[in-house]
Amino acid sequence: MTGPDRGHGAPPPPHPITASLVLGLAVGVFGISFGVLAVSAGLSPNKAVAMSLLVFTGASQFAAVAVVQAGGSPLAALGGALLLAARNGAYGLALTDVLRGRLRMRLVAAQLVIDESTAMAAAQHDRRDQRRAFWTAGIATGICWNIGTLIGALGGDAIGDPARFGLDAAFPAGFVALLVPHLRHLDGRRAAALGVAAALVLVPFAPAGVPVLAAGAAALLGLRAPRREDRPAAPPAPPVEDAG
């Protein structure tokens, strides 16, 4: 993965260390929200902390807790979480050239392949800064996310109802912010429309968690293969010389 070609007037990339640390602190706030919501959904503080430590993908964790809180089955919670976590596999493929080295280091890096570390690495221009951004963002996010989860889980009883402070809306708002850039393209709008339609149809009568799974599947149907006109044209055939 290399940085995109930027013109002379393009802004410089974010500092790989400073920006990653700031991002990690911001993610810690979401970690507090998750800890509070997880405990209010019925998880013990130990289970909430273990989930953040072992799963370490916020979107999947919030989705699973939301399904459980709504009364959904563990299978539905797992299905929605896995569907959202599948994107990390694509991130890993995109970061292949950045995450080179010994096997044990790549195994550690695999646990840090998340939205934040991938985004910070992709924003850099050269390979060295990409690696610095990836590791700094991944480690900072991991530490702050887990500390935030611990604070939220232990302080959940003192905070009380998460809706009282708007913590229940923190993750949906952040998730929408991540989706907005994709709506600039037709494929993104098509996928979003299908996902929303599926969820709205199923919410009134389907068991909790099913609308999430259906919306994810519908969003995948909104993606399309490249059209013929989008594909690179075949090179023209060489001219045939007359034999005469």
C-alpha cells in the first residue's frame, strides 16, 4: 500500500505519531460508552473487559451488545458481529506490503488491524511513516479502548441509564460519520438504501438481531461488479501488413 499521488497544493498528511495518539484518546471515550452499555445490557464488568481485550473491534462489539440488549439470541448477536468484522480481512490484504516481518510480529499486527490503524497508515505518503502510523494508532487505540471499557464497566452503576448522558447515541453517531463518505458514490448510496429498506421492513416483526443481519446482506447486494465500460480497454491489435 502506498500513499496516493498528491499535488503540490494538497495538505500534508497527519503526523503519524501525534495524530495517532489523539485518535487513540478519542476512541477511549467510545470505550467508556461501550463499557456502560455492555453492563446495562446484562454483561458483567469482567465479560465486558474480556470482550474488548479479545475481540477488539468496536463496531462488532456494539452490534453484539445491542442485539443482546434487545432480547436477541446469541447466534444473532454473533452473526451481526462477524458480518461487521469481515471488513478487517480486507484491511489486512490492503496492509500486506506495510506489515512485513517475522511471523510473530505479523500475528501481533493482525490483532491491531482495525479501522483506525488502517486509516492512519493509508493517510501517509511513504512506507516508513505508514508503519509508524499503523503501530502507533493500533497500540494507542487498543490501550485507550480497553481502559475506557474498564472505566465504563466499573462506573456503569454510578452513571445509571446510559441514555441520561447520551452515551447510548455515541456509537450510532460515530458509525454514521464513518458511513457518510461512502454515500458520495452511487454504489454506496445503493447499498445504504437496500440496507435501510431491509431493516425498516423487518424491525416491526422480526426477532432482535435479524434486521441487522438482513441489512448487512442487503448492503452486500448493493455492490456491483465493475461494468464493462469501467474496465480497462484491451490494447488495440497491431496493424496487419499487406503481403504484396
